[in-house]
Amino acid sequence: MSIQVEEISKTFAGVTVLDRVSLDFPTGQLVALLGPSGCGKTTLLRVIAGLETADAGRVILEGEDASRTHVRERQVGFVFQHYALFRHMTVFENVAFGLRVQPRKQRPKEPEIRRRVTRLLELVQMQWLADRFPQQLSGGQRQRIALARALAVEPRVLLLDEPFGALDAQVRKELRRWLRALHDDLHVTSIFVTHDQEEALEVADRVVLMNRGRVEQIGTPDEVYERPASPFVYSFLGAANVFRGRVEGANVRVGEATLNHDGSDADHGADVVAFVRPHELDIVTDLSAPNGVDALVRRILAFGGSARVELDGIEEVKAGAEPTHYEVVLPRERAGTLTQGQQVRLVPTPLRVFRQEAA
Amino acid sequence: MAITATLHGGSPIAHGAHRYENNAATREQPWVRRLILTLALAFFVLFLLMPLVVVFHQALAKGWGAALAAVTDPDALAAVRLTLLAAGIAVPLNLVFGVAAAWSIARFEFRGKQILSTLIDLPFSVSPVIAGLIYVLMFGAQGWFGHWFIEHDIKIVFAVPGIVLATMFVTFPFVARELIPLMQAQGRDDEEAATVLGASGLQTFWRVTLPNIKWGLLYGTILCNARAMGEFGAVSVVSGHIRGQTNTMPLHVEILYNEYNFAAAFAVASLLAMLALVTLALKSWVEWQANRPVAQQEII
């Protein structure tokens, strides 16, 4: 089922949580709402579910305005961060709950309920836990049961609020892959909220980046990572080195240094903020190279196939100010030639520049 | 409230004490332990156990026959009946009001929530005598609504309705105060989950909310009942002390005592004391049940 939200606004005690958000969630896709905490992503999800009412705007489910439809009738499945399993019921009864509370006329007969619950438990690979109580399960198992419970009522949309947020890293990775596989089987239109960019990029068909109640960018994981539309998106989607300076032709002047830029948003003389990822920054020991920023090597962290080098900007060190920190990822062999305290020059593959917002 | 702590944190504390005791690094010196233990036990024996023993001892001072006669005296039986009636009305009503109050405070945001939450404690902070006087001032012959009730030939003060009202007032906070922190700690997730799954408000309450709060509710009800049966001050003011009609058990004990009928007074008092013991036993059972893992509990 398709979901559209139109011009949704929401204010909590004077704080604007959602600011005229309009989005279109196509049928059958798995979409991630990604953003830092407090960006409004969970509120948006709850508005779509009907657990929260928007101050303005409409929620459209399958072409019909559902803004006034009660949560019960929206036919959505909702998975909570802390599972919200009913602790006094067995796993089986938890999954059966949505079927048992249906009005008598629609309610399936007992054998049918048994059959459907058993099938769902098989789907989430938990049939052997049917008689246990939630307390006896691990976090990962609980979240699978919560998902089976949400699916039992055959929802038209599946909404997941930080579904893996309360789990440890190992289980999280495993469940991510599992959720993706499950979605490929079922093709239920799904929206999941997360603040973990890796999770969003890995699992979702499309990623919606949110910041301070607004949508910053929408796109496939590839699009948003390779072509971030704003400084916020660039810095949120991974480690980044930041430079602030002024455009001079094909270069950006940062203090004494000049750096190449990619020409994307760069009028001559404009104040810009420029980004480059750690793996796009090169370290050269030849200090007479034409472009680049001088820096001191502070720490070399070598593990696995690549090494991370942390550096401090030399201009600030000389001026006695708090230095700018840089981060570079190099193949391990190259890092071996560097020593701590060595002066080097950082040369970026062309910088991604954004016009500095008047602030 | 301390009650919630014991109800939901009992077992971890017990484990902790054991661990501290077995660990040489955290164990206290023997004399410190002995001193604290002696103090606690001495206090317990002197102020809690002795009076209880005295009650039963005095009750039987003139033999079993006299005690039995005092308890089966028609006035005493009337007092027992009235006490049971007052508790039988006040406790169920307070159970309903308590759940409603706790539900609205824990689940909804509304204007005046803070005031309501404070007002719930009023019966605890006001002296029971004043609570009784409030009802005399409102429903008594000279009271605000006195004329109306006299015209309609309804007696509230110095009659059973007054006793029930006073009992309800005094015991109101027990259920609500037990449930509010519990429901606030549990949050709304479970109920929201039930609603999203299609459950109606009533289904959500019976199938999700009530099972989640059942031990807290039972605990609050037991305490509420104990207080309802033992209440003296407020009931004394509105009762009028009419023998065989408006005397509850605590009032009857006082009358007997004032008449120097000590053995009879303590015989009736021993009934109240036994009630207290049953209450304590029930309370311990509830705590024990609530602290067991869900899987071992029989589903009520």
C-alpha cells in the first residue's frame, strides 16, 4: 500500500518537531527515516500510525485521507523499540492477540488462529519458543516475536520504530540482514526509523534524511551517500573532514592553504564549507606540493587492511590555538612510512563544497 | 513510595545482601553487625511483638469462655457486621476510583493533573478526626446539606452512610498511590501495541492493562482493606456511638475499654489483630508472587 504524508506539522510545548513534511512512500518498498535524535523521525512514524495527531497536514493511505481514521482501523503493524510484548502472555498468545481481539464476526476460528500463529512463528524462526514468556527470551528473539505479532493482523503497512536500537551490535547486524530478507519475501510497504546511518544504508531501498523536523534529502542509499544534498547530509552519513574558506577560481582558500574543489556550488568569492571523506584525502610528505593543508601526524591506528591516521592542522598549532582535527584512511602499507609528529601535507581529491549559509 | 520498591525490587536486594555478606572485602566487622541486629530485634520485640502478645494474653485473661462470650455478644456481632459492611462498600469503590485516578494520571496529560495528584494524598495528610468533621459539617443537621437530607428523611451522619463515607475518604489513596508509580514505570507502549493490533479500549484494559498491574492492585487493595477495617478517628466522629447500630469494631473496643471491661475489649481487639495478621500474610504472598518470574506464576 502506498503512503503519502502532506504538509505534516507538529509542535510539542512550543518546540516544532515536524515542519511541513511531505513525503511519498511507494508500495512495497522498505524506506528508512534517518536522522539524529530529536529530528522528528519517530514522531512522523507515530503520526502515520495514528498514535500521534499532527497539528496540520494529512496522512493518505492508499489514496484515502486517513488523518481522522482511528489507529485500530488503519491496519498498520507497529514494532516498538522496546518490543512492548505482553509480559503475562506466552509467545504464542502474544502473536495471536491481534486475531483474538477482532470482532466476533471477523475473528478466525480457533484452529485457524493456531494455524496462522504457527506459520508466523515459523516465518520468524521462533516456533520452538511458542510456550515461553517474553522474559525468558533474548532481545533479538523478543523483537522477532514483536514483528510476528505485528504481521499477524496482515497489516497494509509495517512501521518499525528503532527496531534494533535496544540490541547489541552483533545481534543488530544479524537482524538487519534478516529483516531485509523478510521484506524481500513479503513486500509489505515498510518504514523504519533509525539514527544509525550504516543500518539505513544497508537495509533500505530508499533513505529519507531528516533534520530538525524537515526532510533534508530523499534517495537510494547510493544517491544520498555519493551525492549528499546538504552539509548536514554529508556530515551525518559518515566521517568527514571539514574546511571553511572562500572560493578562488578552481580552488578553495582555507587560511594560508589552497585546495581543489569539484566546482559544484562555487561562485568565485563565495564563502563555502567544504567536505572530504577520510579515504578521499591523501597524505604527501613532499611539502612543496602545490595544493594542500599542512598538518602534524598525531596518531596512527593500524588494524585490518587499512590504517586510520589522525592529524592536527599546523597553522593553528603554530598560532597556539585549538587545532583542527583531520582524519585520513590509507592502505596499511602506506601508513607504515609515516611517523608520529611528522609534518605532512594533506591533498584532497576535489572537495565537495556547499555555499555557507548566512549564519 | 516505599511499597513499590519492595514489590518490584525485592529479589535483587536479597541477592545483593547475600553477596555482600560472603565477600570479605565488603563484609562489616562482627560487632557492627551484632549491634545493628540487636537494635533492630530489640525494637521489634518491644514495640511490635510484645503489644501483639499482650492483646492475646489480655483477651484470654478470664479464660476462653469469657473471650468467646465477649466476641459473640450481640453488640459485638453487630460491630463486626458493620465493619465488614463498611469495608465491603468502601474497598470496591476505592478500587474502581483508584484505578481510574491512577489511569488518568499515568496515561494522560491534562490541565490540573498536578493538583489531582496532590489531592489524592489529602486523606493521608489530614488528621482522620478532621476528615470525620468534614462530613459532619457537610451532612450533619446544622451542615450545608443537612436541611435537604432531613426533609427527605435521609440520615447520613450518626448512621451507616456516614461511616461508609468516612471510611472511603480515609482509605482513598491506597490503591491510587500504589498504581501510579507502577503504571508510570510501565509506560504506554503495551497499550499502544494493543490498540494498533485492533483492540478496543475495553479489550486493552482487560487483556493488557489489568494483568500488568494486577499485583500492585492486589497489594493496594489489601492495605486499603486493612485500614478500612481498622479506621478509628474519622469513623468515631461521624458514628455517634449507638450500640448495636453505629459501632464498628474499633469503636466497640474503645467502649468496652472505657467501661473497664478489659478482657472483653481485648477479646474483640484480638479479632482485629488476627485480621492484621491475615493481611500481613496475604501481603507477603502477593510480594512473593509478584517477584517470581512470570513463567512460574499461575495465570490468574
